Amino acid sequence: MKRIAIEEHFFTEEYLQYLRSRKDYPRLETLKIKDREMEWLQLAPGCSLPSVPHLQNGLLDVGEGRLKMMDEMGVDMQVLSLSFPGVEALDPQDATSLSKRINDELFTVVKKYPNRFAGFAAIAPQDPVAAADELERSVKKLGFKGAMINSHIRGEYLDDRKYWAIFERAEKLNVPLYIHPRQPSPDMIKPFLTYPELASPAWGFAAETGLHAMRLICSGVFDQYPNLKIILGHLGEALPWWLWRLDSRWIVVGREEGAGAPLAQKKPSQYIKENFYVTTSGMFWHPALQCCYSALGADRILFAVDHPYESSRDAVQFMDTASICDGDKEKIYHLNAERLLGL
């Protein structure tokens, strides 16, 4: 069975060195812990993650080593995207210029291996018009299949109308935007840091990204751009589990101008079923898959690994042994990605 994995990450050498050169967050910093030197990705005060050599090597390898691993695991194609933390926390000018160079470098990889790799663009929403232009350049000139955005933009969310130029362009180009997690925003991170692991991928990433998705729904952006497509990883950042509760407490009311942000016109479940796709990245648990399968249907689920942070072997074994019919496995493994991304 053909397999296309759509949340598979990379670094460029330039990007890695840039993180090492930064004094502000995010940055890579070498720390000595128990007589052992090790690099840590410093994301925010009190929030850091180890950046171990095998992960860095896996991110930098977009050639024969990665292809060998894909062949061994039975993965036919990866859709590559710049790894977290991305460019969303950087100065707008630096972020815009760096994203262009990263996209150009990714283009050379995809051009060399067109049957094995496709690309999601890195864009810098700090400058929304420039980000929309880079999305269009990446799709039309580089052949990329959409863009990945690492959630909040220096503490701001994409429901703010100043960012909607990006959504307008994505809908016009008929490409999806993948909202990837990151640590909670500065306004919400403090309660997580009492137990720092809570700010990490274990919990804080999903809480922050699920909030971001709900802010988009509340904003009315999908009423403005009804054909806009958003992808969420980790089987939807728990939102499929919440659909009944979200709808049951949803009150659609008209509001006078200036009385507050208007609620969207439909129930949350309708937007999630019509405008969102979810991937299996980093969530290889059959009960969670069954929830998404029941709530959204096979047409809204796509296969992903989250390479190199997760095991391709585990991801494939998880899907191969899922209690769903072969026809729907075909959809999840490759047919949905081919349709959504034009592969």
C-alpha cells in the first residue's frame, strides 16, 4: 500500500547556525549538565527542550540517508516542512528573508527527488502581505503544496484580521495551511511552567494549538473564506474528542457592531468537518484514531509521522494494524494527500 507522510521535518545548516547565533528566544544554547555538554533549544524563559545530535542529524539529512530509512519503513513520499521553532518568533525582516532562503533550499531537494519529496513553504506571518506573497511564490514557482505555520506569531494569533491576507491567498491558490504546535504564548505560559514538562509536546503544545484553531473558528474566517483548508497534527490536537461539547455550549447570537467579536455562523463541528484535516503525526494510539474516524470520517485523516521526532516504524505499524477497512486505509495513507495536495 502506498504511503505519503505529510508532517516530516528538516533543518538547513544556515537555519541551525542562525539558532546558535541568537541571543534572544528561540535559540540553541550549549549547557553543561552533570559534566556533559549538550545543546538545548531555549524557547522562552523557563521553557526548553533538548536538541540531541540524532535529531539534528535527522533534520539535516534530506538525501540518501533519509531515503534509505523511508525505503526500509515503506514510506513512498514525505512532504517536507521546516521544523519547529520555525521563523514565527523572529524579527519580521529576518524571518521574511530567512524563509525565502529556506524555501529555495528546499526546492533544490524536491527538484532532485521529485518522486520522493514534496514541500510545505515556510512563511513569516509577522509581515502578512510578504507572507502571502511568499506563499504564492512557493506554490506557483517552486511547486510547493501549501505552507506550515508554527502557531502563534510572537504571542498573536491568526484570527487577528491583519493576518487574513494569508488566508485569502491560500484559498485563492487552493492550498492548505498546516498549523503546527509550539509552546504556549507569553500570555498563557506561566501556569504551565510550574511543571515545565506541561509546556512541552506532552501537553502545552496541543493546548495552545487547539486554542488557536478554536480562535480561527470563532473569528468567522471560514465564513469569509469558505474554501480555506487547515491541517492539524496529532489527530486534531484533541478537538475531535470535544465536538459534542463544543456544539452543545455554542450559542449563535447577533451582536451589534462594537459589542464584541462576532461568533461564527455555524457550529464548531461543522467547520472542523468542512475546513479541517487532521494527521496521525505523533499520535499512534488506536482509541484516538477511532475517535477521529468516527467523528470526522476517513476522508479527513492523513498519514504523517513527525520525522525525526517520531518513529516511522511505529507510525506504519500503527496504521497497518488499525481496525478500519483497507479502502479507508488507502485514503489515509495516500489518497487524501494526493487529492488535497495535488500530488
